[in-house]
Amino acid sequence: MSDCLFCKIVAGEIPSDRVYEDDKMIVFKDINPQADVHLLAIPRAHIESLNEVSEEHDEIMAHMIRQLPRLAKEQGLDDGFRTIINTGKGGGQIIFHLHMHLLGGNKLPGFH
């Protein structure tokens, strides 16, 4: 999708502070972190939101979920971490390319 910020990051048109990438996903530091560690994991393929995930996305979704604990450990989040997927405007989604927030550290906000 040509006007999608995250598609432009995938294409290398917009720089990002990448911490991991493979053929299915890219993970980079959020430019407006809400915790000590705040990473965004995005699929390389454009999927607008969790509402659009179908059986054809099962492999990428499982792959992304499986990578998060390893990435959290690499970031020093040995005591745990939070994963958030905002879905739709009412769910707080601002960029309409599916993304998973991985947050952790001493400044982890609310929701207990």
C-alpha cells in the first residue's frame, strides 16, 4: 500500500531503528516509547488490522507471536513483558498496518 507508513518502513523508504528482521516481519523501536522497552513488530505484507487476519495469515501470525518472547529476552525483559495489538479506531489503532507492541521495563504503564 503506497501511502502506508509501515509499508514504507518495510520498503526502506523511511528509516527505522530495527532490532530484528526476517522474510516475514520487521521489528523496530517505537519513535514515541511508552515504556523502557517499546518495540513494534510488523508483518512485511500489508494487513490493515487484526480484523483482516484470515487463515492465509496463520503462518505469519504464529511466526510473529513466537518471536516476541525471544526478542523480549534479548531486550533484557527477563521478568516479563506486555504485548498489545490495537485494532480499529475504537481500539486505539493509529497506523492501519497490523502491528504488535512489545513493552516492558520499569516504566511499564497501567493495566494490571
